Amino acid sequence: MSRPPLEVADIFHRHGAAWRAAHAGHLSLGQLKVMAAIEACRTAALGGHSEACADCGQVRIAYNSCRNRHCPKCQGAAARDWLAARQADLLPVGYFHVVFTLPARMADIAWQNKAVIYDLLLRTASETMLTIAADPRHLGARIGLTAVLHTWGSAMTHHPHVHMIVPGGGISLDGKRWVACRPGFLLPVRVLSRLFRRLFLSKLADAHAAGHLHFFGDQEGLSDRRAFAAVLAPLRRKNWFVYAKPPFAGPEAVLAYLSRYTHRVAISTSRLISLDDRGVTFRCKDYRRNGTERYQVMTLDAGEFIRRFLLHILPKGFHRIRHYGLLASAGRKANIMRARALLAAPEPEADRGGTDNASLATPTDTRPRCPCCGGRMIVIETFARGHHARAPPWTQTP
């Protein structure tokens, strides 16, 4: 597999040390650890192994990954493992994609209180969905959903929002039947938006009163109760953004979508174009525009690029992928079985021990194949952290 022409690690290697020195004392331990992990990822610093093709003898060296959840190079394998565990949860119904977004002013407050407000965003968005779905005036059913927190816009600005994947229906409140949503319509977004706004602002005010929010710098004045209430007042009148996309076309499409969203980081390697004296150039989207004008190219000073990337480092131990309702961990298996029974749906092949479902099966041998002949690669040597591998003598030219 060829190396991409530019990676986030390259930017950190060239400009990270100077940037850290210029901002000494203003970076969190978490941010410093992420930078160090990305710089060391797939280098001799983490050790690795040599492997050879069992068919043609081609030898290559593979260095270990850092496995940090913020590293752009390490999310592919994590996403595959996570998706394999989700296959048994899929139901034979349409799935909807729903997005809950915080207003820009709230994003400014969230920047200084990430753990509290990100958690509040996930919990209130899910409570909103479960409450409106259970209302007999709407769906009148218990639904399940998977929620994924993203904190960035396309230009890596701070833009907290939640993506949800929701089955198009749920189990009736008495548990006796499956209640399907109307074709192409899950729940009214205006009703969702209003309840989301009310729940979030109410719980946010409670968090402030309990002393769970902390402010510094130009927002230090928000520690005062009345000043904080004055900031919230216009947000109570503003329309909050909730968006529901059309349903997916089958479970394979759901998995394909999830693979793009669940383990995404602030910027993917594929969007990077160049690093030069002007800074870092990358592709981005302006969602206020339509057509070809939406797709743009942006150049940021290297220091500003690093600052924006580190804006999105999550608090230690924070879970940004969560399951609610029928998919909550405690009763997920029983709820899925009940839903399948009500839908008269067959049990997935994976649950029966079968291997015929080729479209969703996860290959048992995930080791990369030989780039020359496609043969199986076999590990022939391992080496510890900090040690560079040497090619075997028979591969060296005199």
C-alpha cells in the first residue's frame, strides 16, 4: 500500500515542535499526547514487524499503529471492528439519518466546557427523539438509535452536532406490534427542534446553577448567573437546527454510511493537498452554497491548522458513539429479537452461525495481501519500539 503524499503527521513533524514551544502552558496533556501519538504512528518509535509473501517472497516492513482515536491513519481498522459488531442489530426496515446541531453561540460556550456540553448534547438529542417517537400523536412507539458526536465543520472550525441513525419504526408501547413510520417520513423536525431547544437550555441552566460549567478569558463573565441567563435568552427564541434526511436503501447502505461517520476525525488524509511556505492546503465544503461552488480549496497557516485540529480532541474517557432506546446496551439483544419477531424477519446468518451472507460478512483473514501477486503475507520478524528493521540478506542487492 503506497503512502499518501501528505499526512497530518507530516505537518506535525515539520511545525509541531515550534508550535508547542510557542504555546507552552496553554496546551492540555490530552492534546500533547495526541500530537505525540500521531507523530509516532507507523514509525520505528512504536516497533513493528517484517513480513514476506508466502508465494513470491516479496518482503516489506510494517510499523505499528498508535491506535489513537484522533489519528487519521488508525480509524479504518477500528471502524471495521465496530461495524462487524453492529451487523446483528440491523433490521429489515428503512433507516433515517437525523442531525442535531447546536447554535454557534452555544458552540463558543462548549469550547470551554467540552465534557459537560457534549454529553448534554448527546443526551438531550436522544431524549428528544425517544420522547416524540413515543407520543401517540406522532409514532407512538419505542424506537432505537445510534448517535455519533462530531465537533467540526468542513474547515475544522468548532461545530458540535450529532448524527443519528434511526430505524423507520419501533415497538408499540404495549409491546405487541411493530409500528412503521410513514413512507419517507420519520418525525416532524419542527417539533423535534422545539423540544430539543427546551430540554437543552433547561438542563444547561441546571448545570450552571450546580457549578458544573467553568469559564475563563473573554467568557469569564459568564460565571455570573444573570450574565449567563442573558446569553441564553435570545437562544430561547432562535430556531435550532434539526435535519432529517431521506431513508437509506437497505442495511448495506446503512453500514456504508456508518463506516464513513462513526470513526471520522476532524480531517481525513484524502482531503490534504499540499504543505508549503504558504501553509496547509486542503479540500473543504461550504454548505451555504450549492452545486460546484460548494466544493472549495482552503489554505491555512500551519500553526492555525494545528490549532484547529487540536480543537477537536475529546476529553479523556468520553464516549462519542452511543446507543439509546431499543439499542441501549442493557436490553439491546432482547429488543432486537422482539423487533425481528414482530417484523417476521429471519435471524441474521451471523447469529445462526452461517456464512452465506456475503454482502455483510467480515473476512476472517484481514491481513493485507502481497502488492505483487496478492498472496498471503507471513510475519518473519518482529522488532521492539525504537528499533529499525533491516531487510533479510537475500533481498539485498550486492
